[in-house]
Amino acid sequence: MCSANAPTPRRWDGTSNRFPRSRSLRVDADSPTRLVRSAQPGRCPDCGNRTDWHPRTDDDRPVGLHPQELPATAVPALSRWHVSSGIAHPAHDGTPWCRIPHTILCPARIAPTALTPQLTTLRRHLALHTRRLINNGTLTTPAAPPPRGRTEPCTPTRPIAHLLGLRYIASHPIGTIQCVAQTRQRNRCTRPVLDDQAPHGTWTLAPTTLDTHRPRPEEAMAVYDLTHLALAEQLRWRHQHCPRHAASSAADLALTEWEPFDPRLHHQHIHQRLPHGGRKQNHGA
């Protein structure tokens, strides 16, 4: 004999009372990106304003876009972007709205000459927000360069690395570059890419451009050279994975923070002395 108060699998309106079993997110083999989410929110390291990072459609390099859409009529044609399936395309898709790169609006950079009044107003609002962050101590301004003649040790906060035949600039010191892979607890891995059990790079003085073989002292810069490592190890650094996730199929929870190095754009991060007093180092400093 059944009780009249026995639970029923359906609600009073006849809908099912059972919830579907939750499934973990997976990345398809033909996915253009290993990210679980389409966009990775972040903040500009120079001005502190919000930025959405999307992989590009041409070479999968991340591009920082302003988080809000803007009217296409207020954005120059060469600066219009659109996002489709999480991938950023440097073109207009014909809609009345578009996205714009954050570098055009960043108040820490030199303003382009051709800015519409709406973009000028938006850039002014971002500059005010940057000033509030500086006044509150949330954003620290870069320190002034030391006077000439002093031989203080160089400690690059945004080091330049040489791997896979290209130059990249990092967003953090070599020893604090964090792995972007997902752990079993579905969190971002907290291990650094630099590992004591794996081979390290070498700090060396190199020319600012790859087409110069014998740089003059004023043209040399400190570079973390990884080209002498095996190809698999260089790919691990490029993918920003710790040794445990080097051959793992786990998805990435963040975009890699490598940015192609440009001497004209990143001239303030060029250091002409090696870390720790100017001697070559075989570990990440």
C-alpha cells in the first residue's frame, strides 16, 4: 500500500521534476580555440581599463577589444572589428554596430590623429577612470628610468623572450608567468611555466631587430633566449603551459599573454643590461 504523500517525478503542472545531469565542458578537436569561453575579460596593464581578449582569425594571436559595441558610423573603417563564434575579425560585418581595439582608446598611448568626437569622449572617460585607479593605489604608474651612469641591476617587469625564431614580450616577469590550462577542479592552473625540473632559457644581450648581427652597445637589449631548447619545450612556453600540462588535452581557461615584440611600440620595456648585475643567467630572473 503506497502513501498518499509519496514524491512524484512531475510537478503540479505536469512538467518533469527531474533535472538533467550536468556535463562538463569539452573542447572539440576542430575548435579554432582551446578556450572554454569565447572571450577572456581582463584589464589593460597600462591604463587599467577593462578589455575583452579574443583570438584573431588570421594567426590566433589575442587582440584586446573594447568590451562595448560602438556605432559603426563613429568608428573609422580601418578600426572596425566584429566577433563571430568567439573569433575576432578585422573587418565590418555590415551591422550598425562594431567593436574597436582597446589600443586606439587606451589613454596611456598616443592618441591617433583621426578620432571622431564620440571616440574622443570615450577616450576621455577612460582617462578619468585611469586617474581614479592611480589615486586609489589600484594602478601603479611605471617607475622613472634611473639616471645615466648608474649601474643598478635590470629586473624587467615585461621581459622579452626569443623562441620559435620570433621575439615576444610577456606581461609578467619570467618567473611568474602562469600556466593557462584547466585543472581537474575546473580552475586555472597556478603553476608557473618556469620549472626547476625543466631546462631553462638564458639571458643574453641581443640586437633590438633580428636583421642586425653585431649590435652596438646602445642598440642591445636583454632577451630571455629559449631557441637552444628542444622544439617541444619551446612550444610549451609558447602555449604557456607548465610541464604537467605540456602534453595534456585539458582546455585553456585564459589566453596566452605573449605579444609579438615591436621595438617601436615596446621601446619603454627595452633594457640594455642583463638581470643581476649584467651577467648571463641560466634561469628565470
